[in-house]
Amino acid sequence: MTLEIESKKWYPLLLGKIDGELLALQDYEEEYYWNKVDEVSLKYFIKHVLGTPWQNHLGLSLLCVTDRRLTPQSIYNLLSNLNARFKNLFEAAEISTMDEFNYPIVEKYLTGELLNNHTERQRQSFLTAYNSFFFNMSKWITTKFTKEQQNTLQKYLLPKLPFDNRDFTARTKAIVSAKENRKIETSAVTPLLPEIRAEAHFRWNQVKRLREAVQDVLEVAKQNNKPLPIEFNYEESEYTNERWHFILWDKISFGEYHDVGTSTENEVFLEFIKAEKLEDGSPGDGLWFLDILKRRLIGIWSNDYVSKDERDEIVNYLKQWGYENAESGQAPFFHRNPGLLTQGVYIVRNARKFDKQLINLEPIYAACMFARFALDIITSSGARMNELLQISYDKKCCIVTVDNHNDTSRRNYIFRLIPKGREEEENYYMPEQVFQFMNEIIKFLKDSYKSDSIPEVEYSLATRKHLMINKRYVFQYQNRHLNESTINAIIRFILHGLIIQTSEGNQVVLKSHLLRHAFATHAVQTEKVPIDIVKSLLHQKDLSVTEYYSAPTHQQISDTIDSLHDNWVSFVDIQKGILRGPDELQEIYDDYKEKVGTLSKVVGGICTTDSVCPTKLACVGCAAKVPQPEFKQEIKAYLQWAEESEAMFNKNGMLLEAKKMKISKNRAKNELKEIELMERYQRDEHYEPRVRIKH
């Protein structure tokens, strides 16, 4: 037995640090519990928990939740949360042993008496994590061990708290605070939805062009029998207006040149040299993700930094971008899907050793492809995470129907997905471009699998697993379905560096659910889509939930009050001005019932609603319409009409009608901005740089 335990990788790392009783703990089948611990959580425990007064308590808790099969991500989150809070509490309460740790200290923390700079959410998450460990431990200890063992392990149990997260006031405060914070963040995100989506497209195009440039260079090298490394450059599109310089290496050439060993697989990778502005040759910005790679932030970055100065610099950097929990090792670009983002040990080690910007492009290319697809779906439909992850490449899920309306045929692009809380599929309408890009993803996956089809994989989200059979899910890579943390990580990656700030100046961290809130808020508050229509678009059962999602933001309330005050100045008797009789109300009701066919041609674009027209056919500015660049002149003509009408109504003292024209004019201008963004993107998408190889 002694020889067996000594052969375990974790044994010498834990020996002499945690108590021997915990080190040698085994289950009924005589398997060591430490064998079961996930590698990431084990590394965190060794690096950050060992040597603390609570190491044995969290060590036993770690074995417990691992054996009870909590997900690795949940375990890591619980462990890192409690470790960080214990560190804070022990310092604040000036205690040094677990014997001194008691519930009054926790109560002082939860009520804000201790560490008053912590948020209510931090306090609530600590209480939730603590009680989760305690609950699992109480079940585990009594079912897995003999009475004698239970007595031995008793000293390692976390102290029981006389309150829980269901009845303590911190929970209510945390919920209220979280809702308020989400609305503040929604206020910052909502006006930027078109820019967010466009930026994801621009960045995807950059990565795609770089990959194509690499393929071109490899082809030239092959045709001319030219060995690597090869230095090359090309001019990025007008969006960037820079020239980017790279060296293309493979592991053999890099190893020979730098006198380092090579790995078994000879992969190609890039070295970024410089970016220069085309107008004057001054230093450019280059690719948006260079800072992330330079600081080695992909994965669990805290494992890579041993120097306090380095760690402090990274924490400060992440906090500037809104990651407030950076001190506890918050990893915004960490995920569990191999092949995405991760640069690999060889690249990371040599980039650091030789102080170079080395790029393993393929994991970034794949991640950005899925990130763009996810953002397109969420910003087009407000779909939830578990809904977009259901998208599968089959005829039951991906449906194209044809509407014959006004002697024209229009195609409807539909995903059949199961909404939250339901067990039957419903229609999720998408723009044609989403389906087109999905075909690009499928081609990439087929190439990566070297197959004419993509494989069926297991659904990753435990909450919906009972409804989901193995399918050819589109969100998959290297034979694994992408999970929720991966989607959020790659969304944060592709949008990193975008400045999205609240009215208080705090940077907003984008998450899929926040984008869903922004979609709902924009539809109801800006585009005036009736809330029952938005409820259907979001596939929600309860109208009150939709009301919460789409409640006006602080900025919208402020803007509305300003507008209302302007109206009060203009109208002495506004009530008389809007009074309508029964006949007029009936006419409005009849108009409201009139339907517009899905994807019907309307002024300046295409209508996508399949239900009651949300704006009574006032199509300019409607959220259900997708503006089309080819119809830009229609919007310009509409804008000219609105401007002329506004001037005429003002001249004739018809202020209410002038106000309506002003609103119409602003909506037309917004649509022209959207069209300009689309045109800019189309130019960027079709831009083909000329690659220059240095001889």
C-alpha cells in the first residue's frame, strides 16, 4: 500500500502539508479520493490553499464534492470562492486558526460590518458556496464512512452556520442588487447592440484573412520548395487601415533557430512582428487579442504567475476591463473545450522565454467562428444559451419555408428548438445570413474531422440533458459539445477591448444573458414592440418576466423625461390633443390585427415578424425589420419627406405632428447608420489583402 500511494502524482505534492488521514483517504473500493480530483482544481488547491489554516477543511470538502460528482467547473468555482473569502475574513477578523472561525464572523461579513467594500453579490456567493460544501459534506460523511471514520474526520468539517442563504437578508439584498446592476449594465449595452455585432464580424474577418494569408504563404513555400521561417506582411482592410508583419514558423525551424527542442507534432504558428499605420507608418494596434496572449490570460492565468508584481499587474489589467474578482483568480477566457483558444505549452513557454508574440492561430480561428455565430443568434433573436446550443445540423432543426405574399416568394429561416421550461420545439426565426454562416461552420467541421459529415455528440448542459439525445450539434469541436462557460469565454474573447461603460464609468463584462436583456429592452423601449410580441420572441411563459427583462433603463427614463418636459412646454392641453372616440379606437384595433407576412418587403428592408404587426405598419425604425443596403434610397427619401414635413408642421404651429416627424426622422437616421454599418461590413468581408513575402 505504501508503494502504491507513493506512486501517485499528487502524493509528493501533498505529503507533509495536509494531514495524513486526509492524504490516505480511500473509498469502499480502496481507490484514493485524491485520484478522482480534477487536475485544474488540484493545481489550484496545491498552489493557493496549501499552507493556509483552512487547507484541511477545504481539502476534505474538495474530496467530498468530487466524489459526489459536481461538475469540475462548479467545484473550481466553489473552491476558489471560499479560499478567497477565507483569506479576506481571516485578515479582517485578525484570526489565524479555524478554531477561531465562527458564525459571528460570518454574520458580521454578511451584514457588511466586515469588509464593507465587498458587494452584496460577493457576500451571497460566499454564503452559497459555504452552504453547498456543508450540505454535500453532511450527506457524504454519513453515507461513505464508518462511525469511527466519521469521528476522525469531524475535526475537518466546516463549522455549521445557524442561518442559510434562503432566509438571510443578504440573499434578498444580493438579488435586488444583482437586478439593479443588470439593468445598469443593460442600459450601457442596449444602444451598442449593432456595433457589438458588427465588431464581432470585423474581428472574425481579420482572423479569417490572417488564416488565408498563412495558407497562401504555405502554398508559395510548397511550390518554390522554400523552407520556413518565412516573413510576410499584408494590408488590413479600411476598417483597420494598417499593415501587419508576421513570421511563419513551424516547430522544427523555430527549434533549430532558437536552439530549443521540438515536439512530436510539427505544427505551424505565427510570430507577430509589428503593425504600422498606412497613412504615416506610425505603430498600429495590430490584432485585438495580442494583449491577452502577451499576458497569458487564456485558461487559468493565475497558475502561470508566481511573481507578486506580475500577478498584481494582471489583476489590475483585468479589473480595468470589468473583471472585479480578478484577485481570486477569475479567468475570463477559461473553458473546458480542447482546441479552442488554448495556445499550447510549446507556444506559451517559448513566447515567454524569448519575449515574442507567438500565435497558434487555429484555436483562435475556431473560437472566433463559434463566437460570431453565437452573437449573431443572440442579437437576432434573444435566444438563451441552452437554446442556441441545441442547434443541430439536421432537417428537423434547420428548416427553410417559403411564403408566397403579394406575388413574391420569401424564404423563412427557422431553427426548431426547445425553450426553457418546455418540452416541445418552437420556431426561432433567423436572418438568412445566420444559415449561410452555419454552412461555413459545417464545412470547417467536416474538414477538421476529415469526413463528409459531422459526428453526433453528447449534449453538454446538464439542465436539459434529459430532453437531448446525441445529435450532430453545430456547436461542437474535437468530438465534444461546447458548453456554456466556453460560449461565454469565446464571446468575451472576440469582443475584448470594446469600451462599454455604465453611467458610473464602470466597464461592462459581456455575457450571453446580458445580451438577451439588451435585445428585449431595445425591442420594447426603443422600437416600441408590444410586450406580448416580445414575450413570444423570447419564448417566455410569464409576461411579468418579460416586463422585468424589458423594463426601461435609467438612461431611457432620463431621455423620456427630457422629451416629456419638452412636450409639456409645447402643449397646454395635451389630454385634449390625444382624446379619441370609439370609432377611432376600433379603427386602430382593426389596423393592429392586420398581419404582415414573414420576410415581406417593406420600406427600406425586409420584415421578419410572423405575428401581429408590432408597429401598425410603421416600418421605419421597427425592430422586426432588417434594413437592406440595396433599399437605402427608400430610407433617404423617407428621411427627406420627414424633414420637409417637420418644417411644414412647425411653420403651421402643428407641434404634435412636427414631433411625430422628428421621431420618424430620427428613426430613419438610425436605420441609415445601420445600413452604413452593414455596407462597411460587406466591404470588409469581401476585402482580399495582397500578401507580400519577404525574400
